[in-house]
Amino acid sequence: MKVISDRKYAIVMLLFSIGYCCMALSLDTDFNPENEKFYPLALSIGMIGMSILLIIFPSDKKATWPSWQQIKQIIFLVLVILVYSLALGHVGFLILASILMGACMWLFGAKPKWIAPTSITVSIFFYVVFDRILGLNLPAGILEF
């Protein structure tokens, strides 16, 4: 029974990956690692390959569904990530990344005394690395610096 479930999932993912690949090919840029087309196309090709491998070699392990408590945690995490992605340009990376990391740490059972300092420190570190060192222009939002 598990083999059928894996293959159904792999077929759905294969169709999704092919659609994603077609959308990546429709981008109007050159195939260059510095352009927008390269990474979506590379990701879609990897997804197609993994889907085909899962069709050919399905898992022999028995999977279990998450409990209701775990489903609520997953829903909460998806909602936090959705709010993060929608508000990122307006509020800014540092504030929202700290909140997202704090929510994830709280959800996964971190000690409360470590949540704020760790999430703020890691967010600042990521901002410095990606924005200042790599030059990827993360949104500053309301902090304006």
C-alpha cells in the first residue's frame, strides 16, 4: 500500500515540477547563473529527477500521519511564514526574521530565555552576511538604514 501512495505523490510532484519547469523556461532572460532563469530551472530539473526516482524506487517504510497537535503546529507555522512573506517589504527583514525565528523556536520547544536573544542575534548575522557582505539587498522596512 505504501508503494502506491509514494507513486501517487511522485506523479503529482512530477506534474508540478514539469509545470514549474515550463514557467521557468518562459522567463525572458539568458541561461546564466547570474540571471533569474537559472535557479528556477535548476530547481525544477532537480525536482523532476527526484520525482522520477521516487516513482522507480518507492519507499518501503510505513509512514504515519501527524497527530492533531502536530497538525496545529504545522498550520501555525504556515500562517507565520505567510505573514512573514506578505509583510517583508513593509516591515523589514530584521524585525520579521526575528519574529519568525522566535515563533519557530517557541513552536519547537526552545527555552523561553533563549528565544529573544538568539532570534535577534541570528537575524542580525543573516542581515550582515546577505545584505552587507553578499550585497543581496534585504528590505530594511521601517528601520530605514
